[in-house]
Amino acid sequence: MKPTDTSNPDHFHQVVDCQWGCPAHTDVPEYIRLIAQGRFTDAYMVNRESNVFPGILGRVCDRPCEPACRRGRVDDKPVAICRLKRVAADHKDDISGLLPTIPKHKNGKRIALIGAGCASLTVCNDLLPLGYTCTIFEALNKPGGLMRSNIPSFRLPAQVLDEEINHIVDMGVDLRLQTAVKSMRALLEEGYDAVFVGSGAPKGKELAIPGRQEGDANIHIGIDWLESVAFKHVEKIGQRVLIIGVGNTAMDCCRTSLRLGAENVKVMARKPREFFKASDWELEDAEEEQVEIVINHAPKAFVIANGKLTGMIFELMEYDIDQGRITATRVTGETFIAADDVILAIGQETAFPWIERDLGIEFNQWDEPVCAADTYQSTHAGVFFGGDAAFGPKNIIWAVEHGHQAAISIHNYVHGLSVTDRLPPTMNLSSRKMGIHEWSYSNDFEPAARRKMEHVSLVERFRKLDTEVELGFNAEQTACEVERCLNCDIQTVFTDQLCIECDACIDICPTQCLTITEDGDAVDVTTRLTATVENPDQPLFASGQLTQTGRIMIKDENVCLHCGLCAERCPTAAWDMQKSTLGIAYAGDHDVLRGMRKCGS
Amino acid sequence: MSFITKPKVSWSGQKKNALGMTLNDYEGGLSTLCAGCGHDSITAALVQAFWELALKPEQVIKLSGIGCSSKTPAYFLSGAHGFNSVHGRMPSVATGAQAARRDLIAVGISGDGDSLSIGFGQFAHAIRRNLNVLYIIENNGVYGLTKGQFSASADPGSSNKKGAKNLNQAINPVAIAITLGGSFAARSFSGDKQQLVPLLKAGLMHPGCAVIDVISPCVTFNDHVGSTKSYAWTRDHLHASSAADFVPPATEIIVDYAAGETTNVELHDGSTIRLKKLDPEFDPSSRSRTLEYLEARRADNEIVTGLLYIDAEMPSFHDIAGTAQQPLTTFDFDQLNPGAEALQQLQKNMR
Ligand SMILES: Cc1cc2nc3c(=O)[nH]c(=O)nc-3n(C[C@H](O)[C@H](O)[C@H](O)COP(=O)(O)OP(=O)(O)OC[C@H]3O[C@@H](n4cnc5c(N)ncnc54)[C@H](O)[C@@H]3O)c2cc1C
Ligand SMILES: Cc1ncc(C[n+]2csc(CCOP(=O)(O)OP(=O)(O)O)c2C)c(N)n1
Ligand code: SF4
Ligand code: SF4
Ligand code: SF4
Ligand SMILES: [Mg+2]
């Protein structure tokens, strides 16, 4: 079997499941350890480096890291990574002195950005410290994009948004509010060195069924309606509200309805629960507020009486499901459900009516801009897309990552370098050994279950629209939750030449990760492991041949607890526990003058 | 040893035995032996063997004497009965335990010092009585616990950590066991669980005294060049005579060896010990030829491993001594102590 190439940064990166799962590769275990030491500001800055908006994301991140977290494989629930991020943000000191300094002398490059959402703001965050002049055009009268206009303030308070957006705006963004870009041609003619399109996916999907036109006064498009609520154009809604769709937008619509006076809110789902798009925690929060989620109801028509909406007719659905897939669909009947208002929350799309189609910016058959998946460059060399505008609606953390990558592309592009000429990630390892049985990390396993987030009481939370529901972790919860992290970035590093094959590591390993066995091809070796391979997402580590017998050491990373016992038990220190630090290059790390030096100037 | 205890976690795909128990359920306290000590591997092999046999820990009694090896019963089967006795006296305590509770499966853990020096006499008598115990000698050629003095199993000519040579002859516990009429004699190596685990299972189920001499390197005092009990030396000189396998009752035996190569030894409970010959020279059916074979290989500096002799029909301690079927702990006080009159009657009968 080919020995694993541990010099490839991906090898140890992939071991850190959360960091690998995070689109922006936030160094989760490192910030959790800093929180454990009470170093909240440092923990915040570790976050900010990669995800830019820790206070915002610590509340509303889609948190792909949590389903990825290894703790979930050896315990009921993963580490509350997101909640801990909020702890860092809530308890940090003033960070203004830790932000990059903005050079007085500019580099002469002007960038135009369309939309003041998280994608554009991230591009500015990365480019302003390099001397760029960044101009954001925003249609609305406040920056923040959907984070401000759609995510309700009871999940994301305005102060948190303002603070983190201002950190960037105050770096010197030329922010033009209430300035919608109406023509890309006109913008390009203004001679910017590059243009970044971060205009999001602003078009809510329609439901074209009978009665739609006639009932229009009481039928609302979810994202538009949430925006109207956010900007206080809408302040009440009918008693009985139906929400069509069961994604995260639907969850925000139903909970907002309750705060605007609705008494009876039903979320109408076409399919059974296992097919819901909303995250588990959003569903739980809505159900805690007594929202009823009705399954297997497909909208058929809006019912109008005397020119006013009175409710909707639904088809009752039945499905055959085989291994999580619907194999047959039947309509078994119909039912009428009364309603005063209906909110459509069935998805959103990008829309670019303001981009002329003869500028060299190509659009595909779905009318989406054609742009490269890793550079975000469109078919017009100086125009870049990012966030929801690039590949359709995703989430904040993806928009941030797009922003970082687009910033590198822009930085290269305006300096005449290839946008694909990017620095690869690096990996640094350093031992955490302090003494024979002492490590400079907390390697003892904390058996406690995930701490539960406390909420404002049901009575209290409805008094005001912007009462934040989640209270945040208290000191005890934080102290316990940080210990649940397994420190996956403290890696088990093996030196085959040192191993005397005494089996000590294999015998002590609490989760049977290790095997010493005869060399052979990968498939054959896999049949001889101490424990069966359960997680193909975590590839096996294979050592080179051991000196005494020529056998090889195999480690299955799947449920390794990073407890360090293998290294403690190894009489020759063939196993060592070493902290891996992933190096991610941002725009500022790319030396754009290298091209000029090559030319001899 | 370590500062933290071994975490107890469960995960999807974790294997369970017929009793629904995981491997971790068969473990004991955290070992305080030196990191890399062969004894810890034997402990792990025992955990594996008990788990595979799906024995209930409370069905087992662990017995030992004194030494690093004799400490190890603390590190497996924390739910079992146990008695850590004095130096070299494990067999006496095991005899008592079996006399009182023949329903318990006894596993005695000893060292080369514990059994071949101070306890040599006890060792001999356990064998000739065919005491129902799995008798493991964790053999490292030194007194580990007392800082590495040569033991009686140290080979002549081998040197200690400081370079001094051993001039005495070595006691070979396997040869002793066969000579004294032992019913089960085997040798293995702590670094070879593939061989050791099936041997332990066979030994646990063998109706009599099953002696297994396990070469178990002492990393701290006897793992240097010049030692003949180090990891490297043992690996270089291993010579597997046979592979043994324990087959539980009512399991179909799949024949995958050529005829004549395997011997099936039926046990009373319907299980089988299968012996596969790996060396054509080896003949497990004859004591004298086995002894000759052992001597010839030793002369070639080879360490013969495998199940070297077995006779499952030999009467065991229980047959010979007529021990009570029923555990003494389950008798009423009146039955156990029938009073002075009954004693006088008994004595009268003997006059
Ligand atoms: C109801 C709802 C709830 C959500 N909840 C979450 C959540 O909890 N967690 C999460 O991670 N994600 C959530 N999302 C998704 C998330 O908000 C988006 O993925 C993210 O905001 C995308 O950022 P962006 O910068 O690409 O665009 P946006 O945030 O959409 O910002 C685009 C900006 O561009 C402006 N704009 C558009 N066109 C023009 C133009 N022609 N000229 C000038 N300005 C223009 C818009 O006004 C807007 O301010 C939610 C989305 C919705 C709809
Ligand atoms: C009666 C008595 N004599 C001597 C000792 C000292 N002593 C303790 S352990 C030991 C030797 C143990 O050697 P071995 O059985 O090989 O065990 P190891 O430590 O090598 O595993 C001796 C001599 C003792 N504890 N009791
Ligand atoms: S245990 Fe900690 S380091 Fe490991 S995946 Fe979970 S959060 Fe990340
Ligand atoms: S750190 Fe070592 S001993 Fe601990 S679980 Fe991982 S491989 Fe096993
Ligand atoms: S001294 Fe030797 S026998 Fe004792 S625990 Fe250490 S390595 Fe094992
Ligand atoms: Mg010894």
C-alpha cells in the first residue's frame, strides 16, 4: 500500500472535520482553545481572519461545520461550534487596534462593487488594507444585504450587524447608498480597474396557481415581505397566516408573522419531514413558538370571495419512499384551509435585468452568469461575481469565502497577473509534548453532553419584534462546551523508523483506530483492520514499512479522539501529538510585484 | 502509565459480541506498567479473547502472584473476581478457589520470576494435579518489578542492560510442563496477537491446566542488544510450529487445510481445538517427539511457538479431587457447618 503523503496540506486539514467542512476554513479548534483560556479577543480575531463576521455568524451561520464535527460520531451531538463563536464575539474587547491599518497612499486601483452584502464587504475587507479604492453601490439605504433586509432582528440584532459592517466601512469604503446600478454598460464606462458583482439573488419565486392575481393584496413574496418588515414598511399581518414552503425563509416568515400579530400560523409542506430544507434548529425554534407544520399538502388554488383572499385549497399527497427517495406520488383528496394572508417562501433566484447582454458577460441557459468556480471571473475579464449572485442562493459563510477568493483574483488581475496564479495552502506542524505524559492541550475526554441554548421566555419574546431570542451561553455552559472539543488539529504524527511494533498504541486506543498488519494493496489491507471502516470521508493513514517486520501501521481517522494516549504509551515516541496549522493565503499574501521583478525592473 | 483515564465512548459500527458487550466492557483499570511493556499487550489479547468467547466477567476469577506481570489482572475484566496473592503462591490460591467454586473459569497470571524461581514448586504441582486454570507466564527473562535482575528463564550467554552475561542455564517452562505430565503446553509472543488470542481462547476452554509461556519483552530492562527476550531478537528467532484455533460448540468446521495437516481436539462441551501444523518436523501427538523437537530448535537458537502439546482427556483436578459441583458459596450455613456431632461421626468412621 502506498504510504500516505502527509506533506500534502490536505492530509492533516481533512482530519480537522469542522475546518474542512467550513467553506472559509475557520480554525475552529484553535479559537475554542482560546475561549477556554478566556482569550475572547484572540478567539474573535482567529475567526475574523477567515470568516470576517464572527458576531453575525456566531448567531446565524448555516454551520456546515457542526454536522461534520467528529464529536457527533462519538457522542449524540457535535460541539456547539457556532454558539462558541458568539461567546468570543460577545465577550471580546475593543478590536479596533487589531484591525489592519489602511495605507494613506493608495495603489491607484479603483474597484466598483455592486451590492453591500457580505460578499462585497469581504472583498473590501481584503483589498482596502492593500491601498485599493473601493466603491460600493447599494440600492437600499443601509448596507448588509439580506443579513439586514431578510434575517429578522430577533435572530440577528442590528447592533451586531452595524458593528461588524462598520469595521469594514470604516476602513474607507466609498459607500453609495440608495444608488441602484441600472446599467452595467454605464458602470463599465466609468473606467474602474475591476468590477465585483455581489448583488445577491433578489427574486423570490412565484406560485402560479388560480387566484394568485385576485388575491394579490394578501399574498406576499417571502423575501420582499421580510424586507418590508425590516424597513418598517409593514407592521402587521392577518390573524391566520399560511406560509408556503418549508425552508429557512419560511421559518423566518412564520416567526415574524407571530410578532406582527398573527394568532394562527401554519407552515404548509408538500412533502414529509425528512425532505424539509430548513435546518433542524430553525424548525425546532419555530415549533417552540407554536407554529404548526403541516406535511403532505400541495397548494392547488387561492380561494377568493368578494375580491378578498379567504384561504387556499391543497391537494392531500401520499408518497412511496424508498431509502430516502420518493418513488411514487399520489393525490388522495383535497382540503380547504382558511387564511387572511399567505406568504410564499418557495425559493429565490438571481436576476440581472441591469446587465446588458452584449457586454461580453456571458449567461448560461438558466440566465446565470458564466463564471469560473475557483476564480469567480466572468467571461468579461475585469468583471467578477461572488456570493449569491455567482451560483445562486447559498449562505453567508459561502458568500464570505467567494469574497476572499474574488479579492485574490481582482488583486492579480489589476496587476496584470493571471487570476489562476494563486498560492496553495500550507501546513505547519509543531509538537505539543511537554513531558512524558503532559501535553500543552487538554487531552482528557469530557463526557458531558452538548450544552443547551437558553431562550427568552415565550411571553417576553413576542413583546418586541427585535428581542433576540437566544440568550447566548453563560460562563458554566461555555466552560463545559469548550472541553467537548476533541482538538482534532492536534494531530497524531507517526515516524515509522522509530516503531518497535510493541502494540502499545493499538492496545490503549479507546476507539480501535490503529492496526499493524502485513503490507498489501489497499483493498486487501482494509479487510484486516482492527475495526471496520465506517467513514469513507476520512481516508486511512498508511505508514511506510516498519523496521522489524516490514508490516505497516494503519490509522483509521474516523473516531480518533485525539486523546494522545497512543503517543503517551509509545515507548519510542514514534507517535507524537503535533498541532497542525493550516496556512490560507488571502489577497494580501499574494505578492503582486513578483511579475514586475521577473521582468527585471 | 498515563495521567488520563481511557475515555469510554461508543460509535456507529462499534462491534458487539453475543452478549451485546463491546471490547471496552472487558477492560479494567488503566495500566501503570511502562509504556511499551509486553505485558500490556497480553492484557489486550486477554480482553480480546474474553470478548470473542462472550464470557460474562462474573464467570471468571483472576489470580496472580507478585511482579509487573502479576499486576496485570487489575487491567482487564474489572467485573471479574480476583485475588492478588503473594510471590509465587498464585497456584495455591487458584487451587483453593477452584475447590470452592469450580463453576468459575480461572485465569492465573504469573511471571518468569514468580513461577520459575520462588514459585517453581507451586508451578510444578499445579501441572501434575492438572489444576483447572489457564496458567500464563509472562516471560521477559528478568525480574521487571525489582529493576531487571536476570530471572531463571534468562538464556545462558545473554547479557543484562549493563552488559553482564548470564552464566546459569535457563528453565524452559514449556518443556517442564510437558515433562511433568501437563495436558496443555503452548508458547507465544506478546507481539503476535493473531497467534496469541486463539491460544488464550483454547487455554480458557481447556479442561485442565493450560500453560502458556508468552515471551513478553520488558522494554525498560531487557530490550537491548544482547538480550534474547527483546522485541527484535524474539522476532528474528520466532519459529511457529503450529496454529491453533478455538471453535465453539455447534460451529461448522470449514476444512481449508490438506488432510493430515490438522488435528481436531474435541472438548467435553462440544467445542473443538484445531491444530494446524506449520512445520513438517513437528508432531504434537507425542510427548517425547515434542521434547526432542523443542530441544533441536533451541539448539538452533529458535523460539518455537504454537500449541505444542495437548491431551484433553487427561483427568483434571476436579475429577481427581472430587470437588463439589455446587459452589460452596451457595450452601446453607447448616450444610457447610453441620456441627460438632457430625464431625465426631466423621472421625468415628475413620478410626
Ligand atoms: C429569509 C432569509 C434568511 C436567511 N437566513 C440565513 C441564515 O440564517 N444564515 C445564513 O448563512 N444565510 C442566510 N440566508 C442567506 C444569506 O442571507 C445570503 O446567502 C447572503 O446574504 C448572500 O450575500 P451576498 O453578499 O451574496 O448578497 P446579499 O446579501 O443578497 O446582498 C446583495 C445586495 O445587493 C443589493 N443589490 C442588488 N442588486 C443591486 C443593484 N442593481 N444595484 C445596487 N445594489 C444592488 C441588494 O440590495 C443587497 O443589499 C438567508 C436568506 C434569506 C432570504
Ligand atoms: C516473598 C518475596 N520475595 C521477593 C519479592 C521481591 N520481588 C518482587 S517482584 C519479584 C520478581 C518478579 O519477577 P517476574 O515474576 O518475572 O515479574 P516481572 O516483573 O518480570 O513481570 C521479586 C523477586 C517479593 N515481593 N516477595
Ligand atoms: S471535536 Fe473540535 S476540532 Fe474536532 S471536529 Fe469537532 S469542533 Fe472540530
Ligand atoms: S489519539 Fe491515538 S489513542 Fe487516542 S483515539 Fe486517536 S489514535 Fe487512538
Ligand atoms: S519494568 Fe519491564 S516488565 Fe515491568 S512494567 Fe516496565 S517494561 Fe514491563
Ligand atoms: Mg519477569
